[in-house]
Amino acid sequence: MKDAKVVKRDSARSDCSSAHQEADGRIVCADNLSMMATIADASIDLVYIDPPFMTNTTRVSANGQNYEDRWRGGVDEYRAFLQSRLTEIHRLLKTSGSVYVHIDPRVSHHVRLMLDEIFGVGNFLNEVIWSYRTGGVSTKWFGRKHDTILVYAKSAGSHTFNVRREGAYRTDGLKLDEEGRPFKQTKKGRLFFNADGPALTDVWEIPFLSTVSLERTGYPTQKPEALLGRIIQASSLPGDLVADFFCGSGTTLAVAKRMGRKWLGCDESEEAVKIAVGRVGQVKTKVELG
Ligand SMILES: C[S@@+](CC[C@H](N)C(=O)[O-])C[C@H]1O[C@@H](n2cnc3c(N)ncnc32)[C@H](O)[C@@H]1O
């Protein structure tokens, strides 16, 4: 696209320094490293980031602005870019806080090692696999249809975590008690299942946003609200501060606001910030997502 505006990755972009403030949240248009430097230590409860994945592609948004994910310095440049930002995120998290780093199998191994160094191996909580079905599938290898979300606590054991239960247990072949409830017979007696269903595991089947989804903003790389709903429900409490320093179209911020959390967003793209501001502006109610 000839006249598309290219979003650079350099820090200190002079054409992007606006901020949007509401009672329970803020969105800043800036390079996130310089923006994070202005925030006090241990002040954030939950950080979710969805940074570039080193795809070496340029994606064009609905209004013709480019989302540039190219790294002339290769993996070393990419690693250095993330290293400085993950180090800042570690500083900003409260003792009870967690970070969710959303990437894909192209770079997940690099990022996992970096997180091990910065957060400590003992603070690794999960490698969440977001599994989805989109487009075609190669005939040369298995279809690459998942993203990886690495989850680390600032201090494992002190971190906020709310178990989520959904779905049904496999009960085929089990005996039923007098009230029709399935149970496993153990040496200690009957073992019943939790009535609220099984606890969520680390493989999440959540549909990708379809081209006609009502959530769609036209911003490339937009993630589904259902994904952020799970993350925010699991790792924060109402009133907590949730931050996304690569906020794009503002998915995290809109969901956090709807769930009664405080929210803080940053993106270096003016277009992204404009969309995110419009999006949070449409969230009027604070309702806990199921
Ligand atoms: C993958 S997109 C995020 C999409 C977002 N999760 C959503 O649902 O819309 C990554 C975003 O990071 C932004 N970005 C890249 N480098 C940045 C930097 N140094 N500072 C701030 N934002 C940056 C890009 O402009 C882009 O909007």
C-alpha cells in the first residue's frame, strides 16, 4: 500500500505523545519503555502484553496504517527489545501480581528463557496454549493453530489466582450414588467431583475473531475479549490495576473496565490509541464476565 503510514518501533516517537484519562483508567500514546519509566515500583496487579511476534510481516489495518513486525537485527534485536520491557514489567508488578506474555511458537522459546532469568524459574506458573482454527492448514506439517501465553508471578505463592471451573467431568463407567451423583471408589471412601465442574487447565479453545465478529475494530492482530476475560478473572480482583503496554485496539482495557478493574494502556500507534479510546468509551457497565 503506497501511502500507508508505517509505525516505527523506535523509542521516543515525537508524533505520538497524547493521553486519554478516565476516572478508572488511562491510555497513553508513546513508546512503552519510556512510558513505563514514569510508573512507580510495585504499583500494578496484572500485566498482559501481546507484543510483536517477529513474524517479519507488515499487516495493514482497515484504514491503511501499517503494523510493522520486521527486525533487521534479527532475533538479537527482538530479544533486546523485549528484555528491557520485561525487566520494567517485573519492577512494576506488586508482590501479588502476575504477567501474561502472549507470543507464538516462533519466539516462545526465546521469551521463556528471558522470563526465567528476569522473574526466576520458580515464578513460572503456566504455558497457556490458546488453540484456535483459522484459514488453511499446510500439507507439509501439522497446522500451526495455537499461540502461547507465558504466565509468571512476581512471587509465586503470594500471587492472586482465582480458579475457574467450567465444562463437565468424564464420568463414563463410574458408579452413581443414591442421588445419582457419579463418584470414584477409593480406599478412603467415595470421591465426589466438585459440583461446579472441573478446574480450567492450560489449553484454551477460544475461537479467533471471525471477519464478521461484532467485536472487530479493523485493527490487525486484535485478540478476542473472551481470552482477556479469562486472564483478568483468574489473576486480578475487582478494583485491581490491569495494564497492557502493547494495547493495540484496547481489548484488555475494555474487558478490564467491564470487569470493574482499573486499567492502564500504552501503544506507540496513534491509530491503535484512537481505536482503544473509542472502545473503552463504549463500556458503560461494570459486569463480571462469566
Ligand atoms: C499484537 S498488537 C496488540 C493487539 C492487541 N492485543 C489487541 O487486542 O488489539 C501489538 C501492538 O504493540 C504496539 N507496539 C509495538 N512496539 C511498541 C512500543 N515500543 N511501544 C508501544 N507500543 C508498541 C503496536 O503498535 C501494536 O499495536
